[in-house]
Amino acid sequence: MLIELAIGYPPALARTIGHPVSWIGALIDALDRMLNREADPPGRRRGSGVMAVAIMCVIVGAVGIFMQRDLVRAPFGLLALAVLASTLIAQRSLHAHVADVAAALEKTSIDAARTAVSRIVGRDTAALDEAGVARAAIESLAENFSDGVLAPVLWMAIAGLPGAALYKAINTADSMIGHRTPRHQAFGWAAARLDDLVNLPASRLAALLIAAAAALRDKIAARAALQAVWRDATRHRSPNAGYPEAAMAGALGLSLAGPRVYGGVRSDDAFMGDGRRDAGAADIRRALALYRAADAMLVVLVAVLTGIFFIAPM
């Protein structure tokens, strides 16, 4: 976590050899092209999707196991393993992408802000006003704190590099083939359901950390965050995203989510939080401050657990 916070994933390296997630994405794309036959009936396509996810997990899990085994035995192998594992966490990049949206709203134009937010959300952004752009950025920050930071850290703590790599593979598969499009309605079923399962513990913990971060400055905001989670989280169309989104909405006094447009189709999602809809760049900055505090708490939590389970017995 500290390595990723300090250096992230160097852009030059990404341009030269790609990123581990892009390698996983290439595998998923190959399995999609190989196994997802449009002529097959829905039942067979669902079965093919299950097979694709199983093949992906076997390959990614095996690579993770062998790399961890070999690196641990090598000189300075633990440091090399930590550097490799850091590529599966997105603390630094998430903050940078969301901060770019705030900067565009503050210094450039609404068009630049729409472009910036389109890099981190799946919805249509062309018609978003300033408040819509700000809400989209804050929602993405909250959800990706769970999906892109806390979940890989959690599975890494449980099962090392293989655990984090398997989580990223499942999460990437959901983002690529888990959508309810005609091509992936049946084929992506397994990826979507498995992603829901592996994200369940992290999403709840993310909500608690966001509320705890709010409590550092304002006990009323922390209480509002927990109330929003209790009232609204289960009404979200996602079984997991509602928890961090509702917590962030309550902590900031906003109303997030609600009706959105994906691929030209309106989705009447439930509202998270009962605050104001009029958000702006200042609210994104407040959300980023909460994110930094929550992430710092996560770093401390991991360090304490490391001391309890690994250092203390020695």
C-alpha cells in the first residue's frame, strides 16, 4: 500500500509493457471471442460464461501462486513481491483521476470536466451539468475506494498475491463482460454474480471507514453517513456499491445516484442520501479529503493486523 501511494504505476512502464490488469483484460477478451458464440442459446452461453470465468481463475491463480512462491525464496524477493502486488491497488491513481475532475471544474470548462469524469464512470456524460459531473466523480470515488483499493487489499491480506490477482481478474471480468447487453446478458452472468460475492465484505467495510473518517471532523456527519447506509444502501441497483456511496452521501450532506443514463438508456436508480443535489468542485475536494482519511485508516489497520498476526508471535 505504501509503495503504491508513493510511486503508483509509472506511465512509462504502462506504455512499454502494459499493466497487469490490461494483461488480464486481454485474457478475458480472448475467452469472450473464443467461447461466447452468438448462435448458441442463452443457457449454453451462460454455461460458456461459467467456463470462461473458471479458466480465467485457474490461469490467474496459478500464475499468482508460482510468482509468489518463487519471489519469496529469492534475494530481496519480499520487496519485489510487494512492488508487484502494489500494481493491483489503485489508491494513487483513483485520487488523481477524481482530482482531475475537480480541477477541470475549477479552472477549465464543463466540457473538460465531462471528459475527465468520462474516464472513471460508465454512464453517458455529454449532457451532464456541473452538479451531475461532481456527483458522478464523488460516486466513482466512493465505489472505487471499495472496488479498487479496499477489496484487493482485503483479498491480499487473506490470500497474498494470488488472492489479490484473482480478485482483480473477477472485477475486470465484471467490468468487461458483466453488463446486461445482448452479447453478455447470459455469457457475463457468472462474472457479474462472482464479482458481487467477492466485493461484499469490502463494500461494508468501506462504508464504515468513510463514516469513521467523517467522525474525525464532524460527529454529526458520521452519524448521517451511517443513517444513509442503513436507510439507502440496500435500495441501490448494485448489492455492494450502495454502501460506500450512501456513506459518502451522508457524510457530505449530498444526495447521490438517482436517475442516470447508460448507453442512451435511462436507469431510474434509487437516491443515496437525502441531502442536496447541487454539488460542485468544492464537494469533490471534501470527498477526496474523506477518501484520504479513510485510506490512511486502512493503512493503519493493515499495519496493526500485520503486527498481531505476524510480528507478535515471533
